[in-house]
Amino acid sequence: MKYFYFISIILLISVFSIFTSLNSDLIEIDLFFLKIEGISLGFSIVISILFGAIISFILQLPKLFGRKSKVRADKKSENTSS
């Protein structure tokens, strides 16, 4: 379990590199105001996956760094017996 993240990152990078090399067809990306020509299919798919992961991480930042509210118990209700 010590090297789990290291091994998973190495596997992910190797899968991305294999995926990029196998899909070497050149495509044309047409965005709203930008047209990109001569980019490979595998590279565009890998970049879109990484871009989606970055956006997902940015959207989860408030949840990760938000304060956790602590529930305070009433000391009077704990000390008195019913």
C-alpha cells in the first residue's frame, strides 16, 4: 500500500502514452472561436480527459477546504438524568 499512488500514476501515464501512439490519425478540432488543425486523435482524447479532471478538481475545492461544523452537545442534558 506504500507505493499504491506511485504505481497507479505510472500505469496511468503508460496507458495514456500507448493510447496516444495507437491513435495517431490527424483530426481537426473546431471550437467556437478557434480552429485547431493537425492534432492527433489520441492526444486530443488524453488532453480532454485531463482537462475534465482539472475542472472536476476545481469544482470540488470548496467541499475539500470547507469547514466541518461540529455538533455541540448540551452539557445540561447530559448531566441530568431522566
